Amino acid sequence: MAVHDDCKLKFLQLKAKRSYRFIVFKIEQQQVVVEKLGEPTESYDDFTASLPANECRYAVYDFDFITAENCQRSKIFFTAWSPDSSKVRHKMVYASSKDRFKRELDGISFELQATDPSELSLDIVKGRATST
């Protein structure tokens, strides 16, 4: 599975310049491409709404939070979105190419795998962010 250069470029802009809040990626014609860029002002709800109900996607999100010590922190996490209602073949393609694609994105703090919107709840993300 090829990875379009734009994927790495946009990820670096998210990581270094915080140009985006999130990026949604999809597989098209045997390569991973950028589907949507979330503006820095967009919320976590905007991010979850960007994931299609019946299709798999990869995504990264720049998550801001306050630690127990009252420090402002930010962590980038990777999401492998694979809803139960998506086609089995798509799930297999996304599952088999996920690790290779993730290696292209240097600077990911943790990963979420979700098959249902409840698995992307803000509480789960906060829990993972503060424990890593």
C-alpha cells in the first residue's frame, strides 16, 4: 500500500505548526490519501462527525488536555476507524495496511481502534492521553 506524500506533509504541519486539529485519511486506488483537514478551531465533535458511519478510515487528532499537575499538554493520537457496518473487504484492507501507514507518521503518542462511536468518547481519549 502506497502512502501519498501529502499525508506525511500534512501530518508534519499538524505536528510542528499545529496547522490542523485533525486529519482524516482514506485508501483510494491502492494508496493512502488525505480526505479531510480539520481547522485548528474545530472541536473533537467535529472530528468524530468527519468519520463516515459505514466506511473505514485512519485519522490523527492533536488532543489538548490538562494534566493532574495542572499543566497544559498536547498529544497526537492515531485512530483506526472500522465500523461494524463497513464491508469485510474494506476492513481487511485497512487492518492489513495500518501498521505500515502508522510507521510513516512519526510522533504519535497512542492509538485507538474503534468500531463504534462510543469507542471514541472523549472520556476514553482523556484516559489514554493522561496514562501515556
